Amino acid sequence: MLSDSGSLLILLLPVLFIGYLVLTQRRRVRDLQTMQASLGVGDEIRTTSGMLGTVTALDEQTMSLRVADGVVVRFDRRAVDAVLNRAAGPAEPPPAGQ
């Protein structure tokens, strides 16, 4: 009987490991898609090819990226690998009476 449970364990461990890998990959993809959807004008980003720049315009599928003074290139939004610095949001007005 011990041999049967040992065999089951040997078969079950790879299945559990593969399941774990699939779930973590899905989470990474979901996080990346969320980050790409939350891009804003002024964000400093890195593309999957390693190009660094500042987002100057966005639409549903593409973005314009300023990579140097006077140099703006267009990229697919899915090419964003990481946001390095978020653009500063609008300044909060000071409290009334101050």
C-alpha cells in the first residue's frame, strides 16, 4: 500500500508544479496588462527593446514616446516593459483659509 501512495505522489508533484507555474505566469501577464492600461502622458517608461523615453501622447493601441529633444517615436502600448517614473498628478490645492 505504501508503494501505491508513493507512486501517486511522484505523479502528483509535477502536475502541482506545472499548475503553480501557469498560475504565476497568468498573474504576471495580468499585472503587465494593468500597468500598460494605466499609462499616462508624462510617464517615463522602458520598452521591451530597452528604449527609454517619456510618453507624450496616447490612444487605444499606440503611444508617442519622446526619446530625445525633438525626437518622438510611436510604439504599440504592449511594448511597454516598465514605468520608471509616474508623471506628477495635478497639485492639490492648499486647504481653505490658509
